[in-house]
Amino acid sequence: MEQLAARGKIYARVGAPIRTGRLLASIRSRVQKKPFPTWAAIDATAKAKNPRGKTARSRKFNYPRALEYSKTDKYHHRGWLSNALKPLFTYAGTLLNKIGDDIERRWRN
């Protein structure tokens, strides 16, 4: 699962529409903390800044989320994170099949 999360973080960084240090630095991956994790998450938490360089309290919003889910063409990057992670689903299927085959082989021996 950690391999999957690490690869997802790389895909998200490559797929980021705006290559600012703030957006790239905010992309992180998490894995469930259990002996057998069942999920991994990739998220980006950069906050918008006002022109003076301080985070605007009245307009404090999650910038990557605004890019991902914008309903208008205001940001022109709708679906950037989900589209960047699509190849990860194929990799996940292959990885999980390999793990399943390994478990089955060990079970039979």
C-alpha cells in the first residue's frame, strides 16, 4: 500500500497544473496505520494567498480543490488530480493481483 501511495504522490506532482512551490509542497500521501492497510490517500492542501502575500481570511480556500472541482472555466484545470491519478488504478490492480497470487502460493505450500 505504501508503494501505491508513493507512486500516487509522484503522479499528482507530475499532473499538477501550476508548478508553484506551494502547490507541489502541499501534495502528500497517507496510508492507513494498521498491520494490513486498506486505503491510501493523496491530497493537496495549499491555501490561496492575497496579493500582499498573506493568507486572506475572507477568501481562505483550498486552492487545489478549487482547481479540481471548479464548475466554471474560471481555473481551466478541472479534474487535474483525478486525471493525474487514473494510471495509478491500473498499477493498483496489477499490484493487488501480484500480492493475491503471492498469498495464494504461500497458502498452498
